[in-house]
Amino acid sequence: MENSQLIESLRTLDKNEIKEFGKFIRSPYFNNRSEVIRFFNYIKKFFPEFKSNELKEENIFKKVYPDKKYSSVMTRKLISLTLNLLLDFLTIEDFKENKNDYNVKMLDMLRKRKLPALFQKRSRITGKNLNISTLDIYYYEQKLKFTSIQNGYFLNSDESSFVDGLQNELNDLIEFFLTGVILQYIRLSEWSRQLNKKFDLKFYDEILKYMSADDEREVTLYSMYFNMLMLLNTEDENYFKKLIISRDTLKAKLGKIDDYNVQIVSMQYCHKKVQKGYPEYRKQMFEITKKLLAADLIPDGFIEPYFFTNIVRNASLLNEFDWLDNFLNEYKHRLNPELSDEITNYSQAMIESAKGNFEKSLMHFSKIKIERSNMKLDMKNLLIIIYYELNFIEELISLIDTNKHFLQRDRSVSDSYRQVSLLLMNFVSELIKIKSSNKKISTHGLRKEIEKSDYFIFKEWLLKKAEELK
């Protein structure tokens, strides 16, 4: 019984929901079987965990049917009836919570029953509710249904309104289609990059042509999605600007998840610009981060570790240390408890390193089991810098040697990560040679080599170290 689908479903209810489900079961409209009520009244005592030796089927049967001999068939029937009632309850509650779904369905019922006065009254209410609704794919779906139902009503009562409504229905259908299909293009494009897989993006070229033809069109959710899609696929600065403008235009009606996605895509764009040698985008990325946190846009649940550490790294490089203290205090509890200590210590190590407190940074690293971490390559790169700054030459040479062997063995490391790590290690190895030599060796050639290399995150630090050895 404890591992049944019923118990698994009941565990998802909160205190108020279990109470409302009790009322639902006792309603003769939904349930006319008294044994189901007795069954629920007994098992609800074990809410919320529903773990007890008293939840054995034989024991429950005796409580529900005190005068009958135990029957596994009757018990299974009882569990099945209660589960079906629970599924009905959850579905109805969800339906009631979505006001637009509820009102549109009600409106269609009034149309079918030919109740014109009520239809017109509820139509006005539904239209007002839709106008103030959050913009998302479901809004466009309900808007299309609303227009379609109105047209069905006008077909037999007002031919002029029906004809005008046909154009509105087509417009709503196109809005719904474009919103859904461009959102799906974004998803498939991202999965395509991650999995190195090609998808059949039907109508892609036609929609790009349609969307690009009218640059002055009204800002809608699908036009914002289009800017997001094109920014992800082209990294064109114009789409970045348009995305920010469209987000700011729609922000009063924008859903939380869409606002979050806009901010994340904008941050990714800034990060890529930094990687390509435009460090001024760090500040813009920091401002977007603050906007995202101020609007409380991070989805419920645990914060993704790389998202957390990227925020810390960027703010550290901007010397935003007071802000970082507040960030860590406020958000470290949102990390997965199994990873919290590791991510917090790594974050503190980055902060102390950025401050120049390399001994403190190393102290935080001593609390991390680096070899077990998913971020061990990032951590080891930072350790290379710390060892160099502390002049731990033997440890540094050993770490570089270990790291190079790891990169040769592990094929799961991306090419970009591999290249950055190898550049850091090769240049640091050259710095060690110059630093350890008794002879005067010019750093001019090394500085030229670092300058010629493509931009990567450690480039400024390496140039600074080469200059110090001049």
C-alpha cells in the first residue's frame, strides 16, 4: 500500500489540498460510496508521509469493512476508486485555477445552449480577463478559442460581426502558430547544439522571411521569441538590442519563465562577447544578473551550479565584493544540499583570489574534493593561478603535468574548454621557466605570443604576469 500509485499521488498534496480532497470525496455529486469515505478518513491520519505499519492492506480492510473477511480484490477496487477520485479532484482544481480556460469553456457552453444575454455578459468579462492576462503560449491558445466561439455565436445572430470576426480569428491563429513554432525552433536549436543533431525545422525559412520582412511590426511575444532565436543562432548585436527592447516593452505582461529565458539568453550573449575579447560586456552581464535576481526570476528548486559560479566569477572580476557577500548569503541555501559546501567554497576561493588573498583562496580549496567535482577543470585552472601567485613551483609543475594527462585521456571535455586550459598551462609553463632561470631572459617574445592568441578568460592575468617579469 505504501508504494501504491494512490499513496504516491497523495504525498504530492499540501495541507489545504488534503482537506479540500476530503470535502470532494464526501460530496455525493462526485462520490456515492460510503466505503471510500471510510477508507480516506482512515488513511489521511498518516498524511503527509503515509508511512506506517498500520497501512498494510489487511489492516485497512478491517477498518473499512469490520464485519467482512479480507478480500484483496475489494481492497484493490477501493484503492482504484479513491485514486480515480483524486485524479478528478486534481484535474478540476487545475481547471478552476486557470481562469481563461474556465471562462472560455463556460462561454462555449452558453453558446451551445443558446443563452444570448448570459453569453454577451460573460463574453465581456472573458475579453477583459484576456486583455490583462500574462502573455504566453496558453494565452494565445485561449484568445484563439475565444474569438472562434464568438464567431460561432455571431454566425446565427450578427452577420456583420461574424465577417469582421473571421479576420480576427485568422490573426489570432497566426499569432498562436508563430508563438508556438518559434518557441519550438528555439528549443530544437539548443538541443541541436548540445547533441550535435539536426532536426527538421519545418517552415523555418518561410517564417524567417515573413518575420524579417516587416521590421516595424508591433512588439508581440512571438517577435520577442524571434529576436531570441536569431540572437542564439547569429550572435548579431542588433538582435541583442531588439531582444532587450521587446522584453522592456512587454515586461508588464511577460510571464516569469519567459522573462527568465530572455535574461539568460542575454547573459549568454554577453558571456560569448567576453570570450571573444570584449571584456566591457562583463558590466552588462552583471547588470542583467542584478535585474534577474531583483525580479525573482530564478525558477523554483535548486539553482544550477554553473549558473551560480558564473555569477560569482563575473562579479569577482568586476570587484563587486560587497554585492557578492549579499548574493552568497541570500542564495547559497538555494543550492542542492549535496553540492552546497563545494559550490560555496569554490565561490569563496574565486572571490579571495580576485581580492589577491591567495592563501585564503587555497584554504577554501582544501575543503573541496576536487577530483569528484563536475567543475574540476575550472577549479584546477584557478589553482594553477593560485600556485603561481604563491610561488609554489613544485606543486604548480605537478598540477600542470596531471592536468595535461587528464585532458589527453578525457574525451568528454569540450574543445573550447580544452583549448583554454592548454593555453593557460603552456603560457604559465613559459612564465615558470623565465621566473626560475638564473639568466636574464626577455619576456618580450612571450608577451607577443600571449597578445597574438585569441581572447580567453586568463589572457589579462597572463599579460600582467609577463609584464611583472619584464
